[in-house]
Amino acid sequence: MNVSKRVEKLHPYVPGEQPKDRVYIKLNANENPYPPSKNVAKNVIKFIKNNPEKMGLYPDPDSVKLNEAIAKMLNQSGGVLCNAKVDGKNVFPSDEDKIPFTVTPDMIYSGNGSDEVLSFIFYAFFDSSKKFVMPEFTYSFYPVYAGYYDIPMDLVPLNEDWSLNMEEMVNRAKENKSGIIFANPNAPTAIGIKREQVRKMLESANKDEIFIVDEAYVDFGGESCIPLIKDFDNLIIVRTFSKSLCGAGQRLGYIVANPELIKTVFTVKNCVNHFPIDAISQVSGISACEDVAYYVKTSKLVVQEREKFYDFLIRKGFFVTKSQTNFLFVKHPQISGDVLYKKVKEEGILIRHFATKGIDDFVRITIGTKEQMSKLKNIFEKILAEC
Ligand SMILES: *Cc1c(COP(=O)(O)O)cnc(C)c1O
């Protein structure tokens, strides 16, 4: 069958494997090991039971109530769950994370996973006329979308210590008269930059070009850039329910930005998929946001396990970057990333190995429950004893 020239050139995203041959412990896709808040299942069941007719009707195309719930959750938590303070069901931001204004629903756009949201942003703000700046190693979906929309890329190498080369990214964006995207904290390196460093980048960058910060992992100890939105009209922050909100299966992601940018993304959405979030996901998303306290607790648990596993790996002679995420970026001086991945898989746990040149020595390990990490620890002990 003849396919379009466009399709011939596509390079699809390769997700973390989901094998069916046996049951593995999945520490390869940065999913959260904890289930969503009980409030989610309770309200979803109630919704289907009490309003079965709603399953036959189109959902709210603009997810108005969900956007309200997201805005409220951000105001409560300050946008970094693991730092937030809990008093019963009430949640307060830590002093450092307090947002100096109220996030309002018109500053939120929500969609079918942040991957879809990112796709709309790429479509809305970039085209083939200029090179879009991103780190050489970052979320591997960005180059896929760039290919899909025929947007040329300008890849900026990371610093020696795997941190973002902020100055070079801004310089290139100015040269190209183009925008920037990066994840903060970055993936798969796990390293974040500070809000004030992002502010400096924004001050120096072209104010007419979009500046995208993907905060998929910020709830595990990064610094959110939401407080900068009132100062920079070109700043778009992308966030997801898939990691810190235990909701990868719900497919919910969102944008925080000034209302003008939000309107532009709505325009794209209304030309592609008028109803990106189904009725059940809207209920589940709202129910998650209503129980912020639960997710503050699970985020703190993930951070706790991460720090314990980090210490273990360092003691065992691994190189590990200092993580502000729910995963660790790990390399052993003698065992290659590929071998480590295979040996761990034989023992029933999946971790992620990237065959990409430059990071192929590393594995990326998602932080699971205490029990899962203790199993992985034993497997690592065994592998090290054998070599
Ligand atoms: C996981 C991840 C996403 C995708 O999240 P979904 O909402 O599940 O589509 C986006 N950006 C980064 C950096 C991620 O790691």
C-alpha cells in the first residue's frame, strides 16, 4: 500500500517494554508504585453506577471542572508535592514553593496525557522555518514530535556532569530566533535546575519565542517554575498525572501558562480532537486533585526510598547522579548498562537501558515500593558478587 511521504519519514517513540511472557516488577517506565487515592476508584464507580447515561454522552470538551481542580491542587501544594506540608486533609506549600499569586483555571489546559499536550504545543508554536532548541539527552518524545511535525532541531550537549548547559541553550535559541524545551528535572539524567536559573534563562531569551519547561518529575524534589508565569508571557509549563499522581493509566496531562497561550492550545485541540479527556478520566482526575494529602505522602515515600537506594548504590561503587525525580540514572564502572539490564531482567525486574550512544553505559531505575527496592538491592548484591 502506498503511504504518505510524511509517514515514510516517521521515527516512532519506543516506550519501556511491557512484556507478556512473565510477570515482572516494572521499574522501567517511571510509573508510580502506589495506586491512586481511594477517592479516585470510589468516585469513578459512583459515576458509572449513578449516571450510566453519561457514558453515552460526550464529555465536557474543555474539562472545566478538572481545570478548576488542578488549579486548586497547585495552589495547595505549591507545585512540589514532596515538600508540601500536611495537616489532616489540608495541604500547605513549603515556604520555598509558595506561588506568589493564585493559579486560576484559565491558566490551565488539560489533555489526554502530557504527551498529547506536548504534541499540541509543538504544533502551535513551531514550524519548519527555524531550529527548535533542546538538550541532546532529554525526554525522547520531543525528537519524535519534531519529526512528526517536520520541525528541525538544534541539540545542545549536556555539561560533563550531565547537567543542562543553560547558557548554550539560550545562545542557540537567540541565534536561531527560536524556542526552547527541556525537562526540569531532566530525564533520564534526573538532575534539576533551580527556578532562579530558569528565570535568568528567560530574562536573556527572546521574549517572543516559546519557552517550555516539562515538570513531569518536579513533585519529587525539583523547583517548580509556576511562580515565573506572571513574569514571562512566553513560559509554558507541562505537567502530568502519570508520575507523582499515580495515574499513568488515566492519561492526564496539563499545561500551566498565561491565559493567552492556553487559548492558542485550545484552538489546536479543537482542530484535532474536540474531546481529548473522556468522562471517566475527568472524574478520576478531579478525584485525585481532591486528595492532595494522599499524594504528598506517596511522593515523600518515593523520595525516601530513592535516597536509601542512592546511598546503597554509592556504597557499592556505582556512579549515580543526584536525583530530584522518581528514578535514578546509574552506571557501574565494570558492568555495562546492557548487561546490568539483562541480569536484572533474568531475576524478574525490569529496569530501563537506552541503546543511545552517549548514555548506553547507564541504566535508569524507577523507584518502587520499599519491598520492590529491597528485592532489587538483593539482585544487585548477587550480580556484584558474581563479577
Ligand atoms: C512521563 C513523561 C511524560 C509523559 O507523560 P504522560 O502524561 O504519561 O504522557 C512527559 N514528559 C516527561 C519528561 C516524562 O518523563
